[in-house]
Amino acid sequence: MVRTSSSANEKYAIVQKRLGNGWLSVKCIDGVIRLCNIPKKFSGKKKEIINVDAWLLVGLREFETKKDKCDVLEIYSPQEVASLKKLDENWSVLGVEKEDTFIPTLETGTVSVELDTEVNVDDI
């Protein structure tokens, strides 16, 4: 079950830069670039590392008048991202098309092999 945005203060975002010391630069679905804090529950040993281009659910800070900071609420896996893209959201703000179904995995890649001779499958 994928956690979705449940209030106006929760936004989908994509990581643009890792700033260090528990901070990220993220682009939110409303088009605003914000500073994002990584809470302790997402950092430390054996925790998921948040890389550039990772999809997040972030929470805007209600107690601040200037809404330029947020906190990580959820980190999405590539499979969860695929299901999120099916939601009725304006993904083009993040530079992602709704029809884009590419799911990056470790197995993704192409290999080209040039053979000088024909290979018979029965000979292998």
C-alpha cells in the first residue's frame, strides 16, 4: 500500500541535490524548490539512502510563515513511483510525464554483442 498525500501540507517532491548535514534541495509538485530536512528515522546505519532523483512525500512546516522548508515523510521505491504516476496529479511540474512507465532497476541496461560468425544454438 502506497502512502499518498492526505492534506494540503503534504507534497510530492523529487530530490535535486544533497546538501549534506541532513538537508536536501527538493522540487515539489507545486513547482517550488524547498530545503528539506531528513529526520532521524530516515538516517543512520542500515537506513535507506536518499539519492538525487528520488521521489519523496514531504510535509510543509505549518509553524513557519514562509513555506520554504519541509521534512521527509516517505521515501518511494521505483515500484511505488509507478503506482503514484497513475494518480491524477500534475506530474509535468516535476518534469515527469504521466505515461512514463520506466522503472529503474539494477537489471536495466543494454548490451550489444557483435559476432563474426554464426552461432548455432544446438552447438552451445
